[in-house]
Amino acid sequence: MSNIVLYDLPGCPFCAKVKNKLDELGLDYDVIEVPRSHAQRTEVEEVSGQTGVPVIVDEDHGVEGMPESSDIVEYLEETYGNGAA
């Protein structure tokens, strides 16, 4: 099991953006598919405080539920990509 978890909705372009970055960086990650109905997205809401996706969890770096695809892509690049220290 990977330490990165992506909460995903198939067909979501914002989720695809995050998956593309994860794949580009060669990172292993687990995917949890959320229901289409926001009312049924209790698991992602518990993790992030909201029902939108994508959301990632990165246990190795203390990220417990980061939303917003642009923020996630920036975080991944800074943490694992060319921006990594």
C-alpha cells in the first residue's frame, strides 16, 4: 500500500490532472473512487472537510486531506519533482 491516497471521481478532469502529475513523477499511489453524489461522499469529507475531489493524503509528509488540483500539483512538484529540496 502506498502512503499517497487520491480521492478520485472517474471522468473528473481535475482528478485526471493530479493523476497525470503523480504518474509523471513516477509515484505510487492508491485511488479511492468517490460516489457521484456529494451527499454520499462521507469518507472524503471526513478527510478534507469538503466533498469536492480531487483530494490527496500523503502520510509521509503529514498531508491529511489536501483539496484543489492546482494546489495538489504544485505540492507534488515541490515535494517530489524538480522543486524538491
